[in-house]
Amino acid sequence: MRLLVLTPVWVWLCGLVALPACVLAAIALATPADAIPPFTLGVGLDSLAATVLDPFYRDALLGSLRVAALASGLCLLLGYPMALAIARSAPHRQPLLLTLVMLPFWTGFLLRIAAWTQLLRDDGWINAALLAVGATDAPFVLLHTDFAMLVGIVYAYLPFMVLPLQARLSRADPLLEQAAADLGAGPWRRFATITLPLSLPGVVAGLVLVFVPVTGEYVIPEMLGGPGSPMLGRAIWEEFFDNHDWPLAASLSLVLLALLLAPAMLLRRAR
């Protein structure tokens, strides 16, 4: 019975995780060639070495990690109060509040990001509102900047922080905080000694769920970021589709995959 239950899981993991990773590794070790597909299978380390030695790709990788860390921190700062408010609200209101959090998922991802291009452009709604209230004499350059890219990333991935936090906070025993209040602990002390420690698994889960996909994000930096936005996802796309250097693109993907295994293991440990 145990074998029957685990067999579909192992087939799924081997077919959709292990096998694609092996194909990616084979392409990473290949040699670029003017052919279809544009590589020759073999054992070469030039592409893998370029991911570490070439400053362009090294800076793109470090930039992706930096943007992912900053976006994860902002999502935590914005998402924690939201998750706590939902968890502390009346039970009959929580489904509605959770629906509002998940409402953006009901619209296509590209459409939502495209809407931000209209909001952030020089003649968009945000600059029009600032000009109308007299906050500025000239429109701000918002679109195609690192600021716009960060805004789009936080907007897109904020629900991934709120949902695990809310699930964890909802399971916390309210009697613990009541007991602490009876013993004279103030609101901030109760939060620091009871609420926050109990929610740490949700915090770790939310950070990982945001950090991992943001590190390889391509669409948002391409649509909202500037031409020099340092994101590895854009570098991988350019090598695959513009330069047709599949071994280098596969090598970059493998390096990114190896780096993201650590957060995945941290999430498993937290759970």
C-alpha cells in the first residue's frame, strides 16, 4: 500500500524535476554551435566558468539576490500587519478579507503588470494626481526604473507573504496573550515574546515563497525596470532567445537553482 501511494509522487518528481534538471545539466556542459539546437553535446566547463568569472553575469546574480532580499523584506513589513489584522478579525469576516488578498490572482499576471505601466508612466494616473494636488511642477520619471520594478514585484508577490502568515497566526492560542496581559505585559511586549515567536515558521515560509521566485523573475524587470536592471532572469532570457547560447543560459539556470536550494531547505526545516 505504501508503495502504491508513493509511486505517483516519485514518478512526478523524476519526470518533472529530476529529468529536466539532468537535461539542463547536459546542455550546460555542451558547446555552442551554429546548429539546431544551437549546441553540441560534450563535456565542457567554459559556460559554467563564465557564470562565475564574467563580471556581467556575476553582477546580475548578485543584483537578483539583492532585489529578492529587499522585496522579501518589504513584503514582510507590509504583509505582517495585514496577516495579523485578518487573523484577529471576526471569524465571519476572515473569508472576505482573504478573498480580497487573493483577488489579484483572478486577473492575468501580464495584465496586472501592464496596468502598472499605465499608472507609472509620465502622463499616467500617479503623476496626474501629483500634478493636480500641486505636489510637483513636473512629472516624475517612475516607469522603467528600479523603483517601478520593486513596486511591481512587491505588488505581485505580497499575497505569498500574507497567506502563510495568516494561516500561522490563526492557529496561535489567544489565551497565551491574555495570560501575558494579566501578568502585566504591554502590547509590544506581548507581540515580541508571544506573537512574533509563534509566527516565525510563517515568516520563514513567506520569505522563502517570495525570495525564490523573485530571484529568477523576468517579466516584471522587463516591463517595469530600466535597461540596466540587474536581474539574472533577463540575462538567461537574452542568452536563450537573443544570443542563442543555450549552454551559457543553462549554466546560469543551474547556478540559480543551486543557490535557491538553500532557502528551500530552510523552509523545510521551519515546517
